Amino acid sequence: MALVSVNPADDRILAEHPELDDTALRAALDQSHAAFLAWRRTTFAERASRMRATAALLRSGAARYAS
């Protein structure tokens, strides 16, 4: 059974996501844990730089994201 994302304002289906089996779930958890371990070794300056770049990207697309 798929997991369904619904807009609560108009009950429109926004997306459907398939459920993961145990193997796929374990792989996703392992991948996210590896990313966490790598991220925590980055310097504050590197993290700040990435966050500033992300903020600039979001600001440049604000009109598109707000609609």
C-alpha cells in the first residue's frame, strides 16, 4: 500500500510514495547514518557556507516555492 501525501486545504493528492520492504528500509537507514557521520566531521565554516548557498537558492526561487 502506498503512502499518500494529501493537501489538507483541498484534499488533493500531492504525491504517493511506495512503502519500503525491510531490505530497502535498512539500506535507506544505513545511507542516512553514513551521511550523518560524514556531516558531523565537517567544519562549522563548511556547514555555514553550504547553508548560505542553500538560503540563496531558496530566496532566488521564493516566488516559485510560494505558489
